[in-house]
Amino acid sequence: MTLTIDGVYKQFGRFPALTGISLDVRDGEFISLLGPSGSGKTTLLRVLAGLDRPDHGCVFLNGVDFLALSARERRIGLVFQQYALFRHMTVARNIAFGLEVRPRATRPSRAAIQARVSELLALTQIEGLGDRYPAQLSGGQRQRVAVARALAVEPQLLLLDEPFGALDAKVRKELRGELRRIHDATGVTTILVTHDQEEAMALADRVVLMNQGRIEQIGSPAELDTAPASPFVFTFLGETNRLPCEVTAGAARFEGFVAPVISPAGAADGRATALFRPEDTRLDAGPHAEGLPVRIVEIRGRGSLRLVECQALSGHRLVAELSEAAAGAFEAGQRVRLTARRVVIDTVAAARPDWNPEAGGRGAPAAAAH
Amino acid sequence: MIPRGLEHRRVNSPTAVILVTLALAWLALIIGAPLATVVVEAFGKGLDAFLAAFREPDALASIRLTLLVAAIAVPLNAAFGLAAAWSIARFEFRGKAALLTLIDLPLSMSPVVAGLVWVLLFGARGWFGPLLEVAGVKVIFAVPGIILGTILVTVPLIARELIPLMTEQGADEELAATTLGAGGWTVFRRVTLPNIRWALLHGVLLCNARAMGEFGAVSVVSGHIRGLTETLPLHVEALYNDYDFVGAFSAATLLAGLAVVTLVAKTVLEQLIRAGQAVKPAQELAIP
Amino acid sequence: MVALDAAFAPAPLKPARRSWREHSALPGFGGAFGFTLLYVGLIILLPLAALAARPWEHGLGGVVDAILQPRTLAALRLSFLAAAGAAVVNVLTGLLIAWVLTRYDFPGRGVVDALVDLPFALPTAVAGIALATLYSPGGWIGSLLQPVGLKVAYTPVGVFVALLAVGLPFVVRAVQPVLEDLDASLEEAAQTLGARPLQTFSRVILPALTPALLTGFALAFARGAGEYGSVIFIAGNMPGVSEIAPLVIVTRLEGYDYAGAASVGLAMLAVSLIVLVAVNSIQVALSRRGSR
């Protein structure tokens, strides 16, 4: 356990950006800070980098009080959203900067710096670009330079602020794998800020899901998937169907079927709103099929997958994600039975005074947030 | 059919010919003619008469004083411009707008008022006049007053070049340098300064031209003592009032030459600045 | 951890946070800001304080007398009217020149573009003696005007003529970048919708340029009203007729009438600032309307 963040608060004017963040990061771990904009993830990163000072709370790295150190003294590698490459220096000079500015006593020799730069150019696979200026590079190349520059000082922590935000989808996927490889090669403890759940889940050992300055859940991607701590986590991580139900003894009862509740543990009995994923949704056209009677409205293609949009008698719109083959059995206008494999109970929605399970449907605010 | 007149940049329609001719004629009348007058009057009596104007000890003294004033005022205003830009473009604090307004204020001030205020402070009947008299220091009708007047007139010129540029560039590069372990001075010298060097030079150039050519403010505080407190523009005035037109226009040619050189250097610099900015927009960055 | 939280909550680590400035990881604020304040204080604020305080030495009456004295009033009127008139002409000619420079390519365009800034760079005394010579009865232009019965040099008209050059670059440099950025598709859209060139100009381009033209006007006016060097040689400086306000200040100072000189100086600065603020608020109103 190397990095300890404990009870960090930070307020901008009246806006509470961080409200009591506590988090332990293990040595060599890859952590993703995930959340919608305004959730505080970037602020937390800036606190770690020393760019923002928390109002209170503490941060220790290997037992050293991190907040007592200035940004300059922390020896962290920070990759900025827009990379912030020094535009008047070549790629090689950019990478060498952190070593060149060291006091004479600790500064490596010219040859050692040169060797380190070559090593990093190779690690980030931009050999041959050392003499170029940032303006002459593509977005992906710039990002590699930014990572190399941050790694040059052998940082105790590598912090990345939405490093893929400015790249197109193809380059982004490629660099994602690259970043994980660099992490595994160097073993540097890495914290990545992103609003893209796919990115966070694909890269990180553990994901820290943040919302409104709080941590909603910390866990491995699998844990977040199978045991979401809150309806927010569930809706943030994927497409969601919403349907009113009756909770009894840890199961959600719908018209025509019952589904197990995976979260929250021990949901109170009574009327509630259930959330479930299109990929956990099944359709059956058999004459004796169980389930909620729905009518298929539309079938849309998406690669080898099909999204089947259905409407219940109550008016709720529900989407099922089926394989191309499975969807072949259905057509628009058909009446079928719908079941969900597992659901999450939205306690917040149930507690709302204006709660009316009959009136709601897909597209409620929480679902739209994704 | 493509509507007519959409391709700009070529003078091919009657309207275009008329507009370009009108514009050029107006510029020739308003700017070209006075400039030509200076040269013609200066060389009208031959090269010898022109050169004779610079053999006068008073003329040489005025050139020396002009250089001295600029050599003090310009570096001070450059230091101020850098300090102001660093604090305003790199930090958030209350009262920033008020500070910016104050810095801009001398631009809307008559040069004569910019001289007057120093007389109000340091003149014989100024606030600090008696004090200075006791101390035996002369500010008004002396070189210090000329320097102060020049500084006040030119104080915003460099700051106004740097503040918008540094605000637009943002602090990310400096912050990156800091997290990489660079100290304040290193950050300034190796990251900030290279990014603003052309704009700084541009500001220095304008500031210098204005400082060397300042007339109104300097005229109020100088006292017009030949050979002692006369800058080159004041020397021009004195010669002109003495009906030494060749001398006046010869000295004026020197100043006009300075202006033209400044304009040429400024144009070159602006191209460099534009080239430097072109570095920034990243064409390849496709926003998803 | 939760217990620790509670222990830390009531005692903020850095109580200075909600101070007048925000924390930054960059160093050097203290030194840079301190020097900036010192410099602004000594070079701008202190002189301004003197200008604001000195006029009142003989009470409000003294100030009113100093400004309302016929000779002063005439000089103020001449300075501000000539500046306003010249600024109006500058708006027209400046727009024309900016338009030509951004819309047409012709040989020597670069030189012309640079030449527009000459009044910025040319020392005012040089411009002053050149204009006086040019428009004097024996000068190139003066000799042409004399037969027509037009006297420019040593008359109030001379003041106006001198300010035509002084204010021009302000308008051109305010309008030019806006014209360059003006989306060409706007004009194209108007033309494909059947607008004639003049309609396109007056209904599409001109409204977009209005804020820049206002800025140019205000700057040209403020500069012109206070102009001294380029005007003083051509004006003739006849008290009550062709004497400009800055000259009145100089004359009063020569008579050691500091309060009187400061009164006129303060009045000039006040009018310039009022015009600048007024133009600013018009622009704010315009931009509100535009962004609605």
C-alpha cells in the first residue's frame, strides 16, 4: 500500500468538488478515476499532482506527507489533457527536460540523458521522431511524447488526465493497449482520469467511480459489473431498462416473471423501480412462454448484435440486446414475453415522493445520464 | 450559377478598382504626403546642408539624451510588462479587472496630461517640490522628469502585448515544467520566455519608437534647455520655431527613419508571431 | 479512516484558501505582483491622485472658473469637436482601407498594410512640422487650396486635418481582424439568397463590423482629443480660435497655475474616459442582442 488519500475535501467557491475522498492505491496498481464531468475526478488528480490544494484531508505516499511537498518536489509524471508539450523544443528536448532541469548534483550526465531519451522513444514507439517539433506530430504521437516526458523522471506516480480525449476513435483504441503495455513494462503506479467507462474498464486493475465529489464505488471492473454498489454505478456503466416492480425477499416480481436482485443487498420489500441491462433481457415468442407481455416496436442492427425495442402494455419501452441469430426469430409488431436475468433496485427513484411506476419508462434522468 | 464577386483577393471588377484607388489615394494624401515632405525638405538644400544639421553640438546632445531616455524607460517598462503579464495571466486574484483598467489608462491620456501630472508632483509648486528643493534634486525641467513622462506614456505598450498572448497560451506548459521538477526561474527562462519572445520584442519595438518620439509629455517637463534637456523631437521643434527648416527636417528625417525601420521590423515580427501561433492548432486532432 | 475524517473536518489545513487569491502550483506570484503594484502605484496611481486632487485647491468654484473661462472653453470645444469630426471621417476611411486590405490583392499590399501604422510610429513632432509645411500657403497642398479660398494651416480646419492621420490606424486595426474572421459563407449565403452587393454589405457585413467600428471611433477620438505634437504646428494657436486644450494646459503651467492646469487636464481625461465607457456599454448591449 503506497498511496493513501484520506478524507480530502475541496471546494471551489460554493461548489464542493471533493467531499471526503478516501482511497488506498497499491504499489504498481493501475487505477481509473471514472465519472461524469463535475464528479471531481480531475480535481482529485490535480490534488495528487500538487496543482490544487485541498481544503482539508491528507495524502501520504510511502509514509511521506504529500501535501507538504510542492508540485515540483513530488516527482510525479503528469500527462495533460492537451499534452502541454513545450512547443519550442524538439521531442527529444521535451523528454529530456525533467532530467536537464535537475540541480547539478543530481543531474545525469549528458550521455545518460541521451540514453534515457532513446530508451523512452523506443518504449513509446516513436523512435525517429526525436528531432521533430510538437507541431509536426499527429495527435497520437504527441500523446506518446507526453507519456515519455512524464516517465523520464522515473516518477513515483504516473497521472493521466483524459489522455485520449483529443484523439479519434481508432487511435484511441490503439493507444489504450499501448498505455497498459507501458504500465506493465515500467510497473509505475498509474492513475488515469476518464469519463469513458469502456476505457476505464478495459485498462484499470481497479476503477474508482466518482459522482458529485464522492466515491460511489471502488472495485475491479468485474466487481463493478456484477455487484454495482448503487443504481448510479449501474446506470453509468451501461444502457439500462427501467421497469416498476414489487420487491419481496430479495427478488423483484414483475407481471409474469421474477428476477434476482443483485444490488443493493437486502433491498427493502415494497414497490420499487428495477434497472436491468439490454444484454440481460430475453424475449420468448413461444405459446407457453413466461414473462411480461410486450410488443416489438423496432429491430435495429449493430454489428452482429440486434437491439430489439419493445413496448409493454403499461407504455414502458424496453430494449433487449440479442445475437443476430436469436433476433432472426422476431419481427416488428410481434407480441412476445420479456424477462430479465438480474436486476438492480433503484432505491432513490423509489424514495422520490412523485414516484409513480406506471408513468415512468426508459429515458428517465438516470438512464439518460450515460 | 455561381454569384459574381465571391472570389475576393483580385481587383477585377469596376467596384474593386474604384475602392482600391480611393483607399490608396487617401493613404497617399494623409500619410504619404507628410512623409515625402519630410524627406524633400531635409534634402532640398543638398546633402551637405542635411549633414550639417548633425554637426551641431545641440543636435548631438539631443540624440544622446533621446537614446538615454529610451535606454532607461524601455527596459523598465519591459520588466513591468513581464511582471504584470506573469501575475495577471498566470494567477487568479481579486481586483484583476481593476488592475487591467489602470494599466490601460495612460492610453486614453493626453501626452500633455502625462507630463502635467509629474509637474503637479515634482514641480516647484508640486506636492514634493519643496522637499526636492531642500534635497537639491531636480526632477522637473531636468532629465528625471523627461524619463518619468516617457515612462508614463509608454507604460501599457509591452504589458498589453504580453497579457493577451500569455492568457491565450494558458499555464499548462509551465505547470508541466513544474511537475517535471523545474524551479520558477527555470520555468520562466526555458518555457515562458521562448513562447513569448517575439511578442516581447514586438512590444519593446513599439515602446522604443514611442519613447524616442514622445513629444507632448516631454515638452511639458523638459524646460527646453538646449543641449541639456532637449530630446530629438524637442530639438526638431526648436529648430522649426527658429525657422531653421532644413535643420528641423533633417533631424525629423532621423526620427522618421526610426519609424520606418520600426514598421519594417514590426511587420517581420508579426509574421514570426503568426508562424509561432500556427504551431498550436492541431489539424490532426479529430474531436470524437 | 472515518474517525480521522471527523477529526480533520473542523480544522482546515490551509485556512488561507478562501483568501483574495487562488492557490497555484506556479511560483513567483509574490515578486511579480509586488513589482507590478509598486510600478502601477508610482507611475500611474500617484500621478493620477495628483491630477484628481490638485484642481480643488480653490474649491469647486475654482475648478468651474478654470474650465468655464471663455478661452479654455473654446479650446476644449475645438479639441473635442475636431477629434469627433476626424474620428467620424476615420471610421469611413478606415473601413474603406481595412476592406481593401482584406478583400483585394494588389501589388504593394504588404507595404500599404505596414504604412497604415506609420502614424503610430512616427513621432508627432515630425508629423506636425510636415503637415504645417504641406498645408501652409506655400506648401504642396496649401498652394493648391489657396486659389479656392480654403485656408487649412493656422486655422481650426488644420486641427481637424492633422487628426485625420492620427486616428486612422486605430480604426483600420480594429476593423481588419474582424473582417478577416468574418465568415465568407455569410456573404455567400446572402448573395445566393439574392441580395445585391450593396444590400449584402449594409445588412450582413456592416452589422458585424459595428462593434469594431465603435472601438475604432472611441480610440481615435480619445487619442485625437489629447493630441498635441501633430496639431500644435499647424493649428496657429490663436486663443479662442485655433488653440487646442492641451496647449491651454501648457500655458497655465507656464504661469504656475497648477490648479487651473490640473482642472483642464482632469476634464479632458474625464471626457475621454466617459466616451470610452459609453462605447463599451453600447458594445455590451450590442453583443447581448447578437447572442440572444
